[in-house]
Amino acid sequence: MLKTLQATALATFVCATPAWVFAADFDGSKPLLCATVDAHFCDIGEVCYRTLPAILGAPQFMRINFAKKTVSGPQRSTDIRFMEPSSGQLLLIGTELGYGWSIALDTKTGSMSATLVNREDVFVLFGACTPS
């Protein structure tokens, strides 16, 4: 299960530059470098646990390449199967190794929320992205 998380976890890179400087950079027009900062793991019928992404095996950094429609970590790359811009966010959706995943990227700030889900458990990751 941790290999699956490593293969599909999404990460974001926290940037100290004011968000307005990069506002147009999070609309899917430029590649992003992302790092996770917070993670939650949930099993059916149990309390969810909060932890650090690395403890769950999530890669520290990932790249989102909109032109190639891929999300890549240090060990694996997965295809973005669906992208939908909407008010204030860009939604990305894909599948990998029996998990469905989604990323909701704030188009103004670069902050993101990501989920990985199958019939038995759920991973939720939070972080931020910066143009790469």
C-alpha cells in the first residue's frame, strides 16, 4: 500500500513569494513543482490519523506537467486523465495501481488538496505548488 501511495501521492512546494506574483502560474499553463506538508490516512470504520506525508511514504516533491498531462514523483509517473478548470481552482483526476486520485489546485495561491482512494482506505494530502 505504501508503494501505491509513493507512486500516486501528490506533493507541493511551499513558496515564500506573495501569491499575487504567481497568480497566473497556477492555471495549467506552466509546469509546477509541488510538496506535501500535511497528510491524513483513513480506513473504513476507524478514526482518521494525521501524520507527516513522509511517514505514509509520500514523495517529498512531485512535478505536474500540464503539457504532457502527467504527475511525476521520484520513482513513478502517472497520467492526468481529466482536467477541469472551475471558479478559483483546477481539478486534476487520474488512476494508478487500483487507486483513484484527485488534486484540487487553487489557481490564485497554488495551495492544493489531494486524495487517493480505493474501496478500503483513503489518503488526503495538503500542500502548495510553485512554478518550475
